[in-house]
Amino acid sequence: MAGRVEGKVAFITGAARGQGRAHALRLAEEGADIIAVDIAAQVENVPYPTATPDDLAETVRQVEALDRRIVAEAVDVRDLDGLKAFVDKGVGELGRLDVIAGNAGIDIVGPWHDMTPEIIRTTIDINLIGVWNTVTAGVQHLIDGGGGSIILTSSANGLKAGPWNLAYNMAKFGVTGLTKSLAMELAKDHVRVNSVHPGGVDTPMANGIFGLPDNGFERGQKENPDLFGMLTQWIPGMMPPREISNAVLWLASDESTWVTGHALAVDGGMTQY
Ligand SMILES: NC(=O)c1ccc[n+]([C@@H]2O[C@H](COP(=O)([O-])OP(=O)(O)OC[C@H]3O[C@@H](n4cnc5c(N)ncnc54)[C@H](O)[C@@H]3O)[C@@H](O)[C@H]2O)c1
């Protein structure tokens, strides 16, 4: 039986680990080839470890174990020229581009007065402008191929502001707006654009933040305990990254051909109150 995205090629950022790796594997399981990038280095101002070259190599190994093709390179989503050069190279090797998944991101948590200009700039540069760069680097290939699907990772915090996450909220609400704007303009080219809004996902980001000895959520909660309830999701526990990948797979596939400009929350209900 043909896979649900058989023969498609997907460009995924932040693919070295966490949700990005899960998206690469889920799409590969259903027949897609992958163009993968990750910074694969420590991001400045981020207090938890970001991915390593070994993490990116492991994504390559796992996709190849599924008998799909993958090209991967360490590229920073802040580097538009670098992204474009690598996507062009990947399309040259894999033949086409159908899906863009702008997933790379960081989260620097803390009360509003902890937010330095450097934290605000790094977060906006990666989580918002980096997503715009990702689309800009690849979208012409989708248009040239007659259409495609762009899936941008926002957050529950791109629909409902989360406490002690000011820079992140700014960027993730921006991704929600970027999605709707692009969806409107690109529909005539048969390019669909949707955002996904994860709740708490069991990845090195979330575990890294909560594992910090002095974590920003605890600092915020001490100052302002009433806000902590805003983080409650109805389904208990942390969701596996594959739950988000299943939403990405549906949006990438031809099962969602008339879905565009949509903000799809996969968050155990967190944003629905
Ligand atoms: N984990 C959660 O609870 C959660 C919830 C909502 C939204 N999100 C979002 O989901 C996306 C994936 O996060 P995750 O949970 O898999 O975290 P993660 O930290 O495990 O993965 C993010 C990846 O992005 C990469 N990255 C960071 N900056 C980069 C840059 N400048 N250029 C290229 N790559 C870069 C990291 O190296 C890492 O591999 C992010 O956009 C995040 O904001 C996560």
C-alpha cells in the first residue's frame, strides 16, 4: 500500500532531535524523502543544551533505516542564504519539494524583568524570522512544482499567552499571523500554509527547561503563583513528539487539500479555555 506522502520531499528545520526528528521519521515512514537542517550547535543565550552534530547524524541514520533518502546539513535558520543554498542542493539531489516544515525553535523562560534585549532578539530571530527564512528559502520550489504544503510550528503559546514566556509568546503569536498572511497570498499557487500549536511535548527542549536548577517557570511561580494554572492541559502528562508529527503528516498529505490558514492545536485542550 502506498504511503500517505509517498514520493513527496519534505524540508524540515530543527530536525536533529525532538519534534523535528519525529516529523522526519513519521513522513519517511509514509514514503517521503527528507531535506533536514539543524544548527547542531549551542545557541547563545539558551540555558539548556541545543542539538549536536551527533544528533543530526542520528536522524540521518534513522531515516535511512526506513529506506528513504535524506540530505542533512548544519544550517542556522537565521542564515537565509545558507538555507536557500542547502534547499536548492537538496532539491537538486532529491528531485522536487512538496512540504516545508518550519519547526526549529528555542524557549528562554523567565519573568518579564529577566528578558534582556539579547533574549528578545535571539528568540525573535530564530522563532519568527527564522521561520520566515525557512519559507522564503523553499517556497519557489513548491510554486514551480504546482503546489505544496507549508507547516509552521507555533505553540499553544501562539494562541494563548503562557506566563513567564514573553519573548516566546511574541514570536509564536507572530508565527500564527505569518501563517495566515502567507496562506492568503499563496492559495492561488496551490500552496497551503497552516500552523501547529503543541502543548507540552516530551522533548529535550521541555526536559531541558524543567531540568534546570533555577528554572524560569519556578522563578515566575514564586512571584506570581496565580498564573501557573494557565499552563494546565486537560489530558494529563507530556505528549510524545509523534503526536505532533501525526498532525504534521496529515497537513503534509493530500488528505487535507482544502485546509489552509488554519491554526491546529495539538495541546490536550490547553488553549480551549
Ligand atoms: N516541547 C514543547 O513542549 C513545545 C511546545 C510547544 C511548541 N514547541 C515548539 O516545537 C518546536 C520543536 O521543539 P522541540 O520541543 O522539538 O525542541 P528541541 O529543542 O528538542 O528541538 C528544537 C531543535 O531546533 C534546533 N534549533 C534551535 N535553534 C536553531 C537555529 N537557529 N537554526 C537551526 N536549528 C535550530 C535545535 O538544535 C533543536 O534540534 C519548536 O519551535 C518549539 O518552540 C515545543
